Amino acid sequence: MIARLTAVLLLSLSVSLANITIPDATLKDIAGKIYRNETGGKRENLVVWNNGENFPSLGIGHFIWYKYKEPERFEESFPLLVEFYKSKKIALPKILRMYRYAPWKTQAEFLAAKQNDQEFKDLESFLYNTQSVQIEFIANRLHASLPKILAHTKQSKKVEQNFNALLNHPVGLYALIDYINFKGEGINENERYQGQGWGLLQVLENMNDQTTKKDLMLSFRNSAKEILTNRVNNSPKERNEERWLPGWKNRVETYL
């Protein structure tokens, strides 16, 4: 069961203090949506190595896990999840006890282990059975995100107002938790193409003020689609990110 400790998000805001209670059932529902978004609802997709990537992605949030000496272009989140498991004194499968870095050097080596390695299957089972811990970890990331985001924007009033409005909206809460897990806070300088980011910060800044007044979730959806499209347009051609954009847009549609 999701710990009561993080069923309450206490966000220290520059304008006000918001005490947002998130019932266990709501977090469980959000966990289910993120699981479907990332894996298509398939257990075997809890541990994957996507074509065109140099690293595997694990768990309901497809947390990145770099192999040794892999250039860290995108934020690595899986080791932080492992530390979170340890803080809760949860017994880890052998792979996570043995390795700080992803133990597979290539996608081919990864796929061979996925087919034949019992330790790999144990890792997959562990991640399937601890989804509640993973959504707790993701919710904690949302908890800590706003002060960081406000420190990296010149539009602090707008960003804070949009964040608070979403936080207090039943679908907006899911959208915040999902997007920050999906594309990050938007404050990592390494996560830029041609100087432009694609995280939650950029989406909040880009929301249309007039649309927001009429339909908050439509404004967030439209902004997210535009930011993600800009990412693809700015990305190196060899990454072929166009292939991911339809799926990203479909995911953002769930915010309505």
C-alpha cells in the first residue's frame, strides 16, 4: 500500500502554502495510468532498451539507468529510485544489489539476458510488484520540483499560478505527475536542443493565458504538444526523434 507519508504533498510556495492531500486510491490510479503510458500495460515492458537509445529504461516510469561511463545527456533517475527502495528497507533483487551501473554493455546483450537470465526475470518481477513504491518516488519528485522550477524562470508568477491551478485540478494533478516523470522538470542544462528545453518548466511558461482562463487542461495539453514538437524539430537528425512524436502526443491527450 502506498505510504501515508507521501499521500500529502506540502509545497512551499512563494505566495501561499498549499496542503494537497492525495488519497491512496488517487495515487494508485495515477500509477496505473503511468504504467499504461510507459509500457502499454505489458509487464515485459517494465525493463526495456529502446531502439536508438544507449541505455535501458526500467519501472513504471521508464527510469533511465546508464551503463558505466555512458555520457549522461538525459537525467539518470533509476539509481535514485534504488536509493529510495533502500531508504524504505525493501529487499532488492540480486542485480540491484550487485551493480551501481546497468550491467549490459549493448542492446544485444540486454536482449539476450531478457530471454535467458533468471536474475533479469527477478528484476522484472520486483518492479512489477513494487509499483506503489515507484509512484511514491515520482510523487516525491513533484513535491520537490516547484522551488527548483521557480529558480530557473523569469516568469515565476505565471509558472507558479499554472502549477497551483493544475495541482488543485483532479486531472491536472495526474498531468503534473506524469509529465515531470515523462520529460523532467526542464531545468537540466544538458537536456537542451539548440538551447531549448522540453520539461515541465517550458510547458508551464508556454501555456496560453487566454486559453488557460477558459480551459486549464486544454491549455496545458496544447502547450505540451508544442514543446514536444519543438524538441523534435530541434533534435539532431541522426536521433530520428520524429518516430516518437505521435506516441508522445497521444500520451499528452490523456491529460484531457
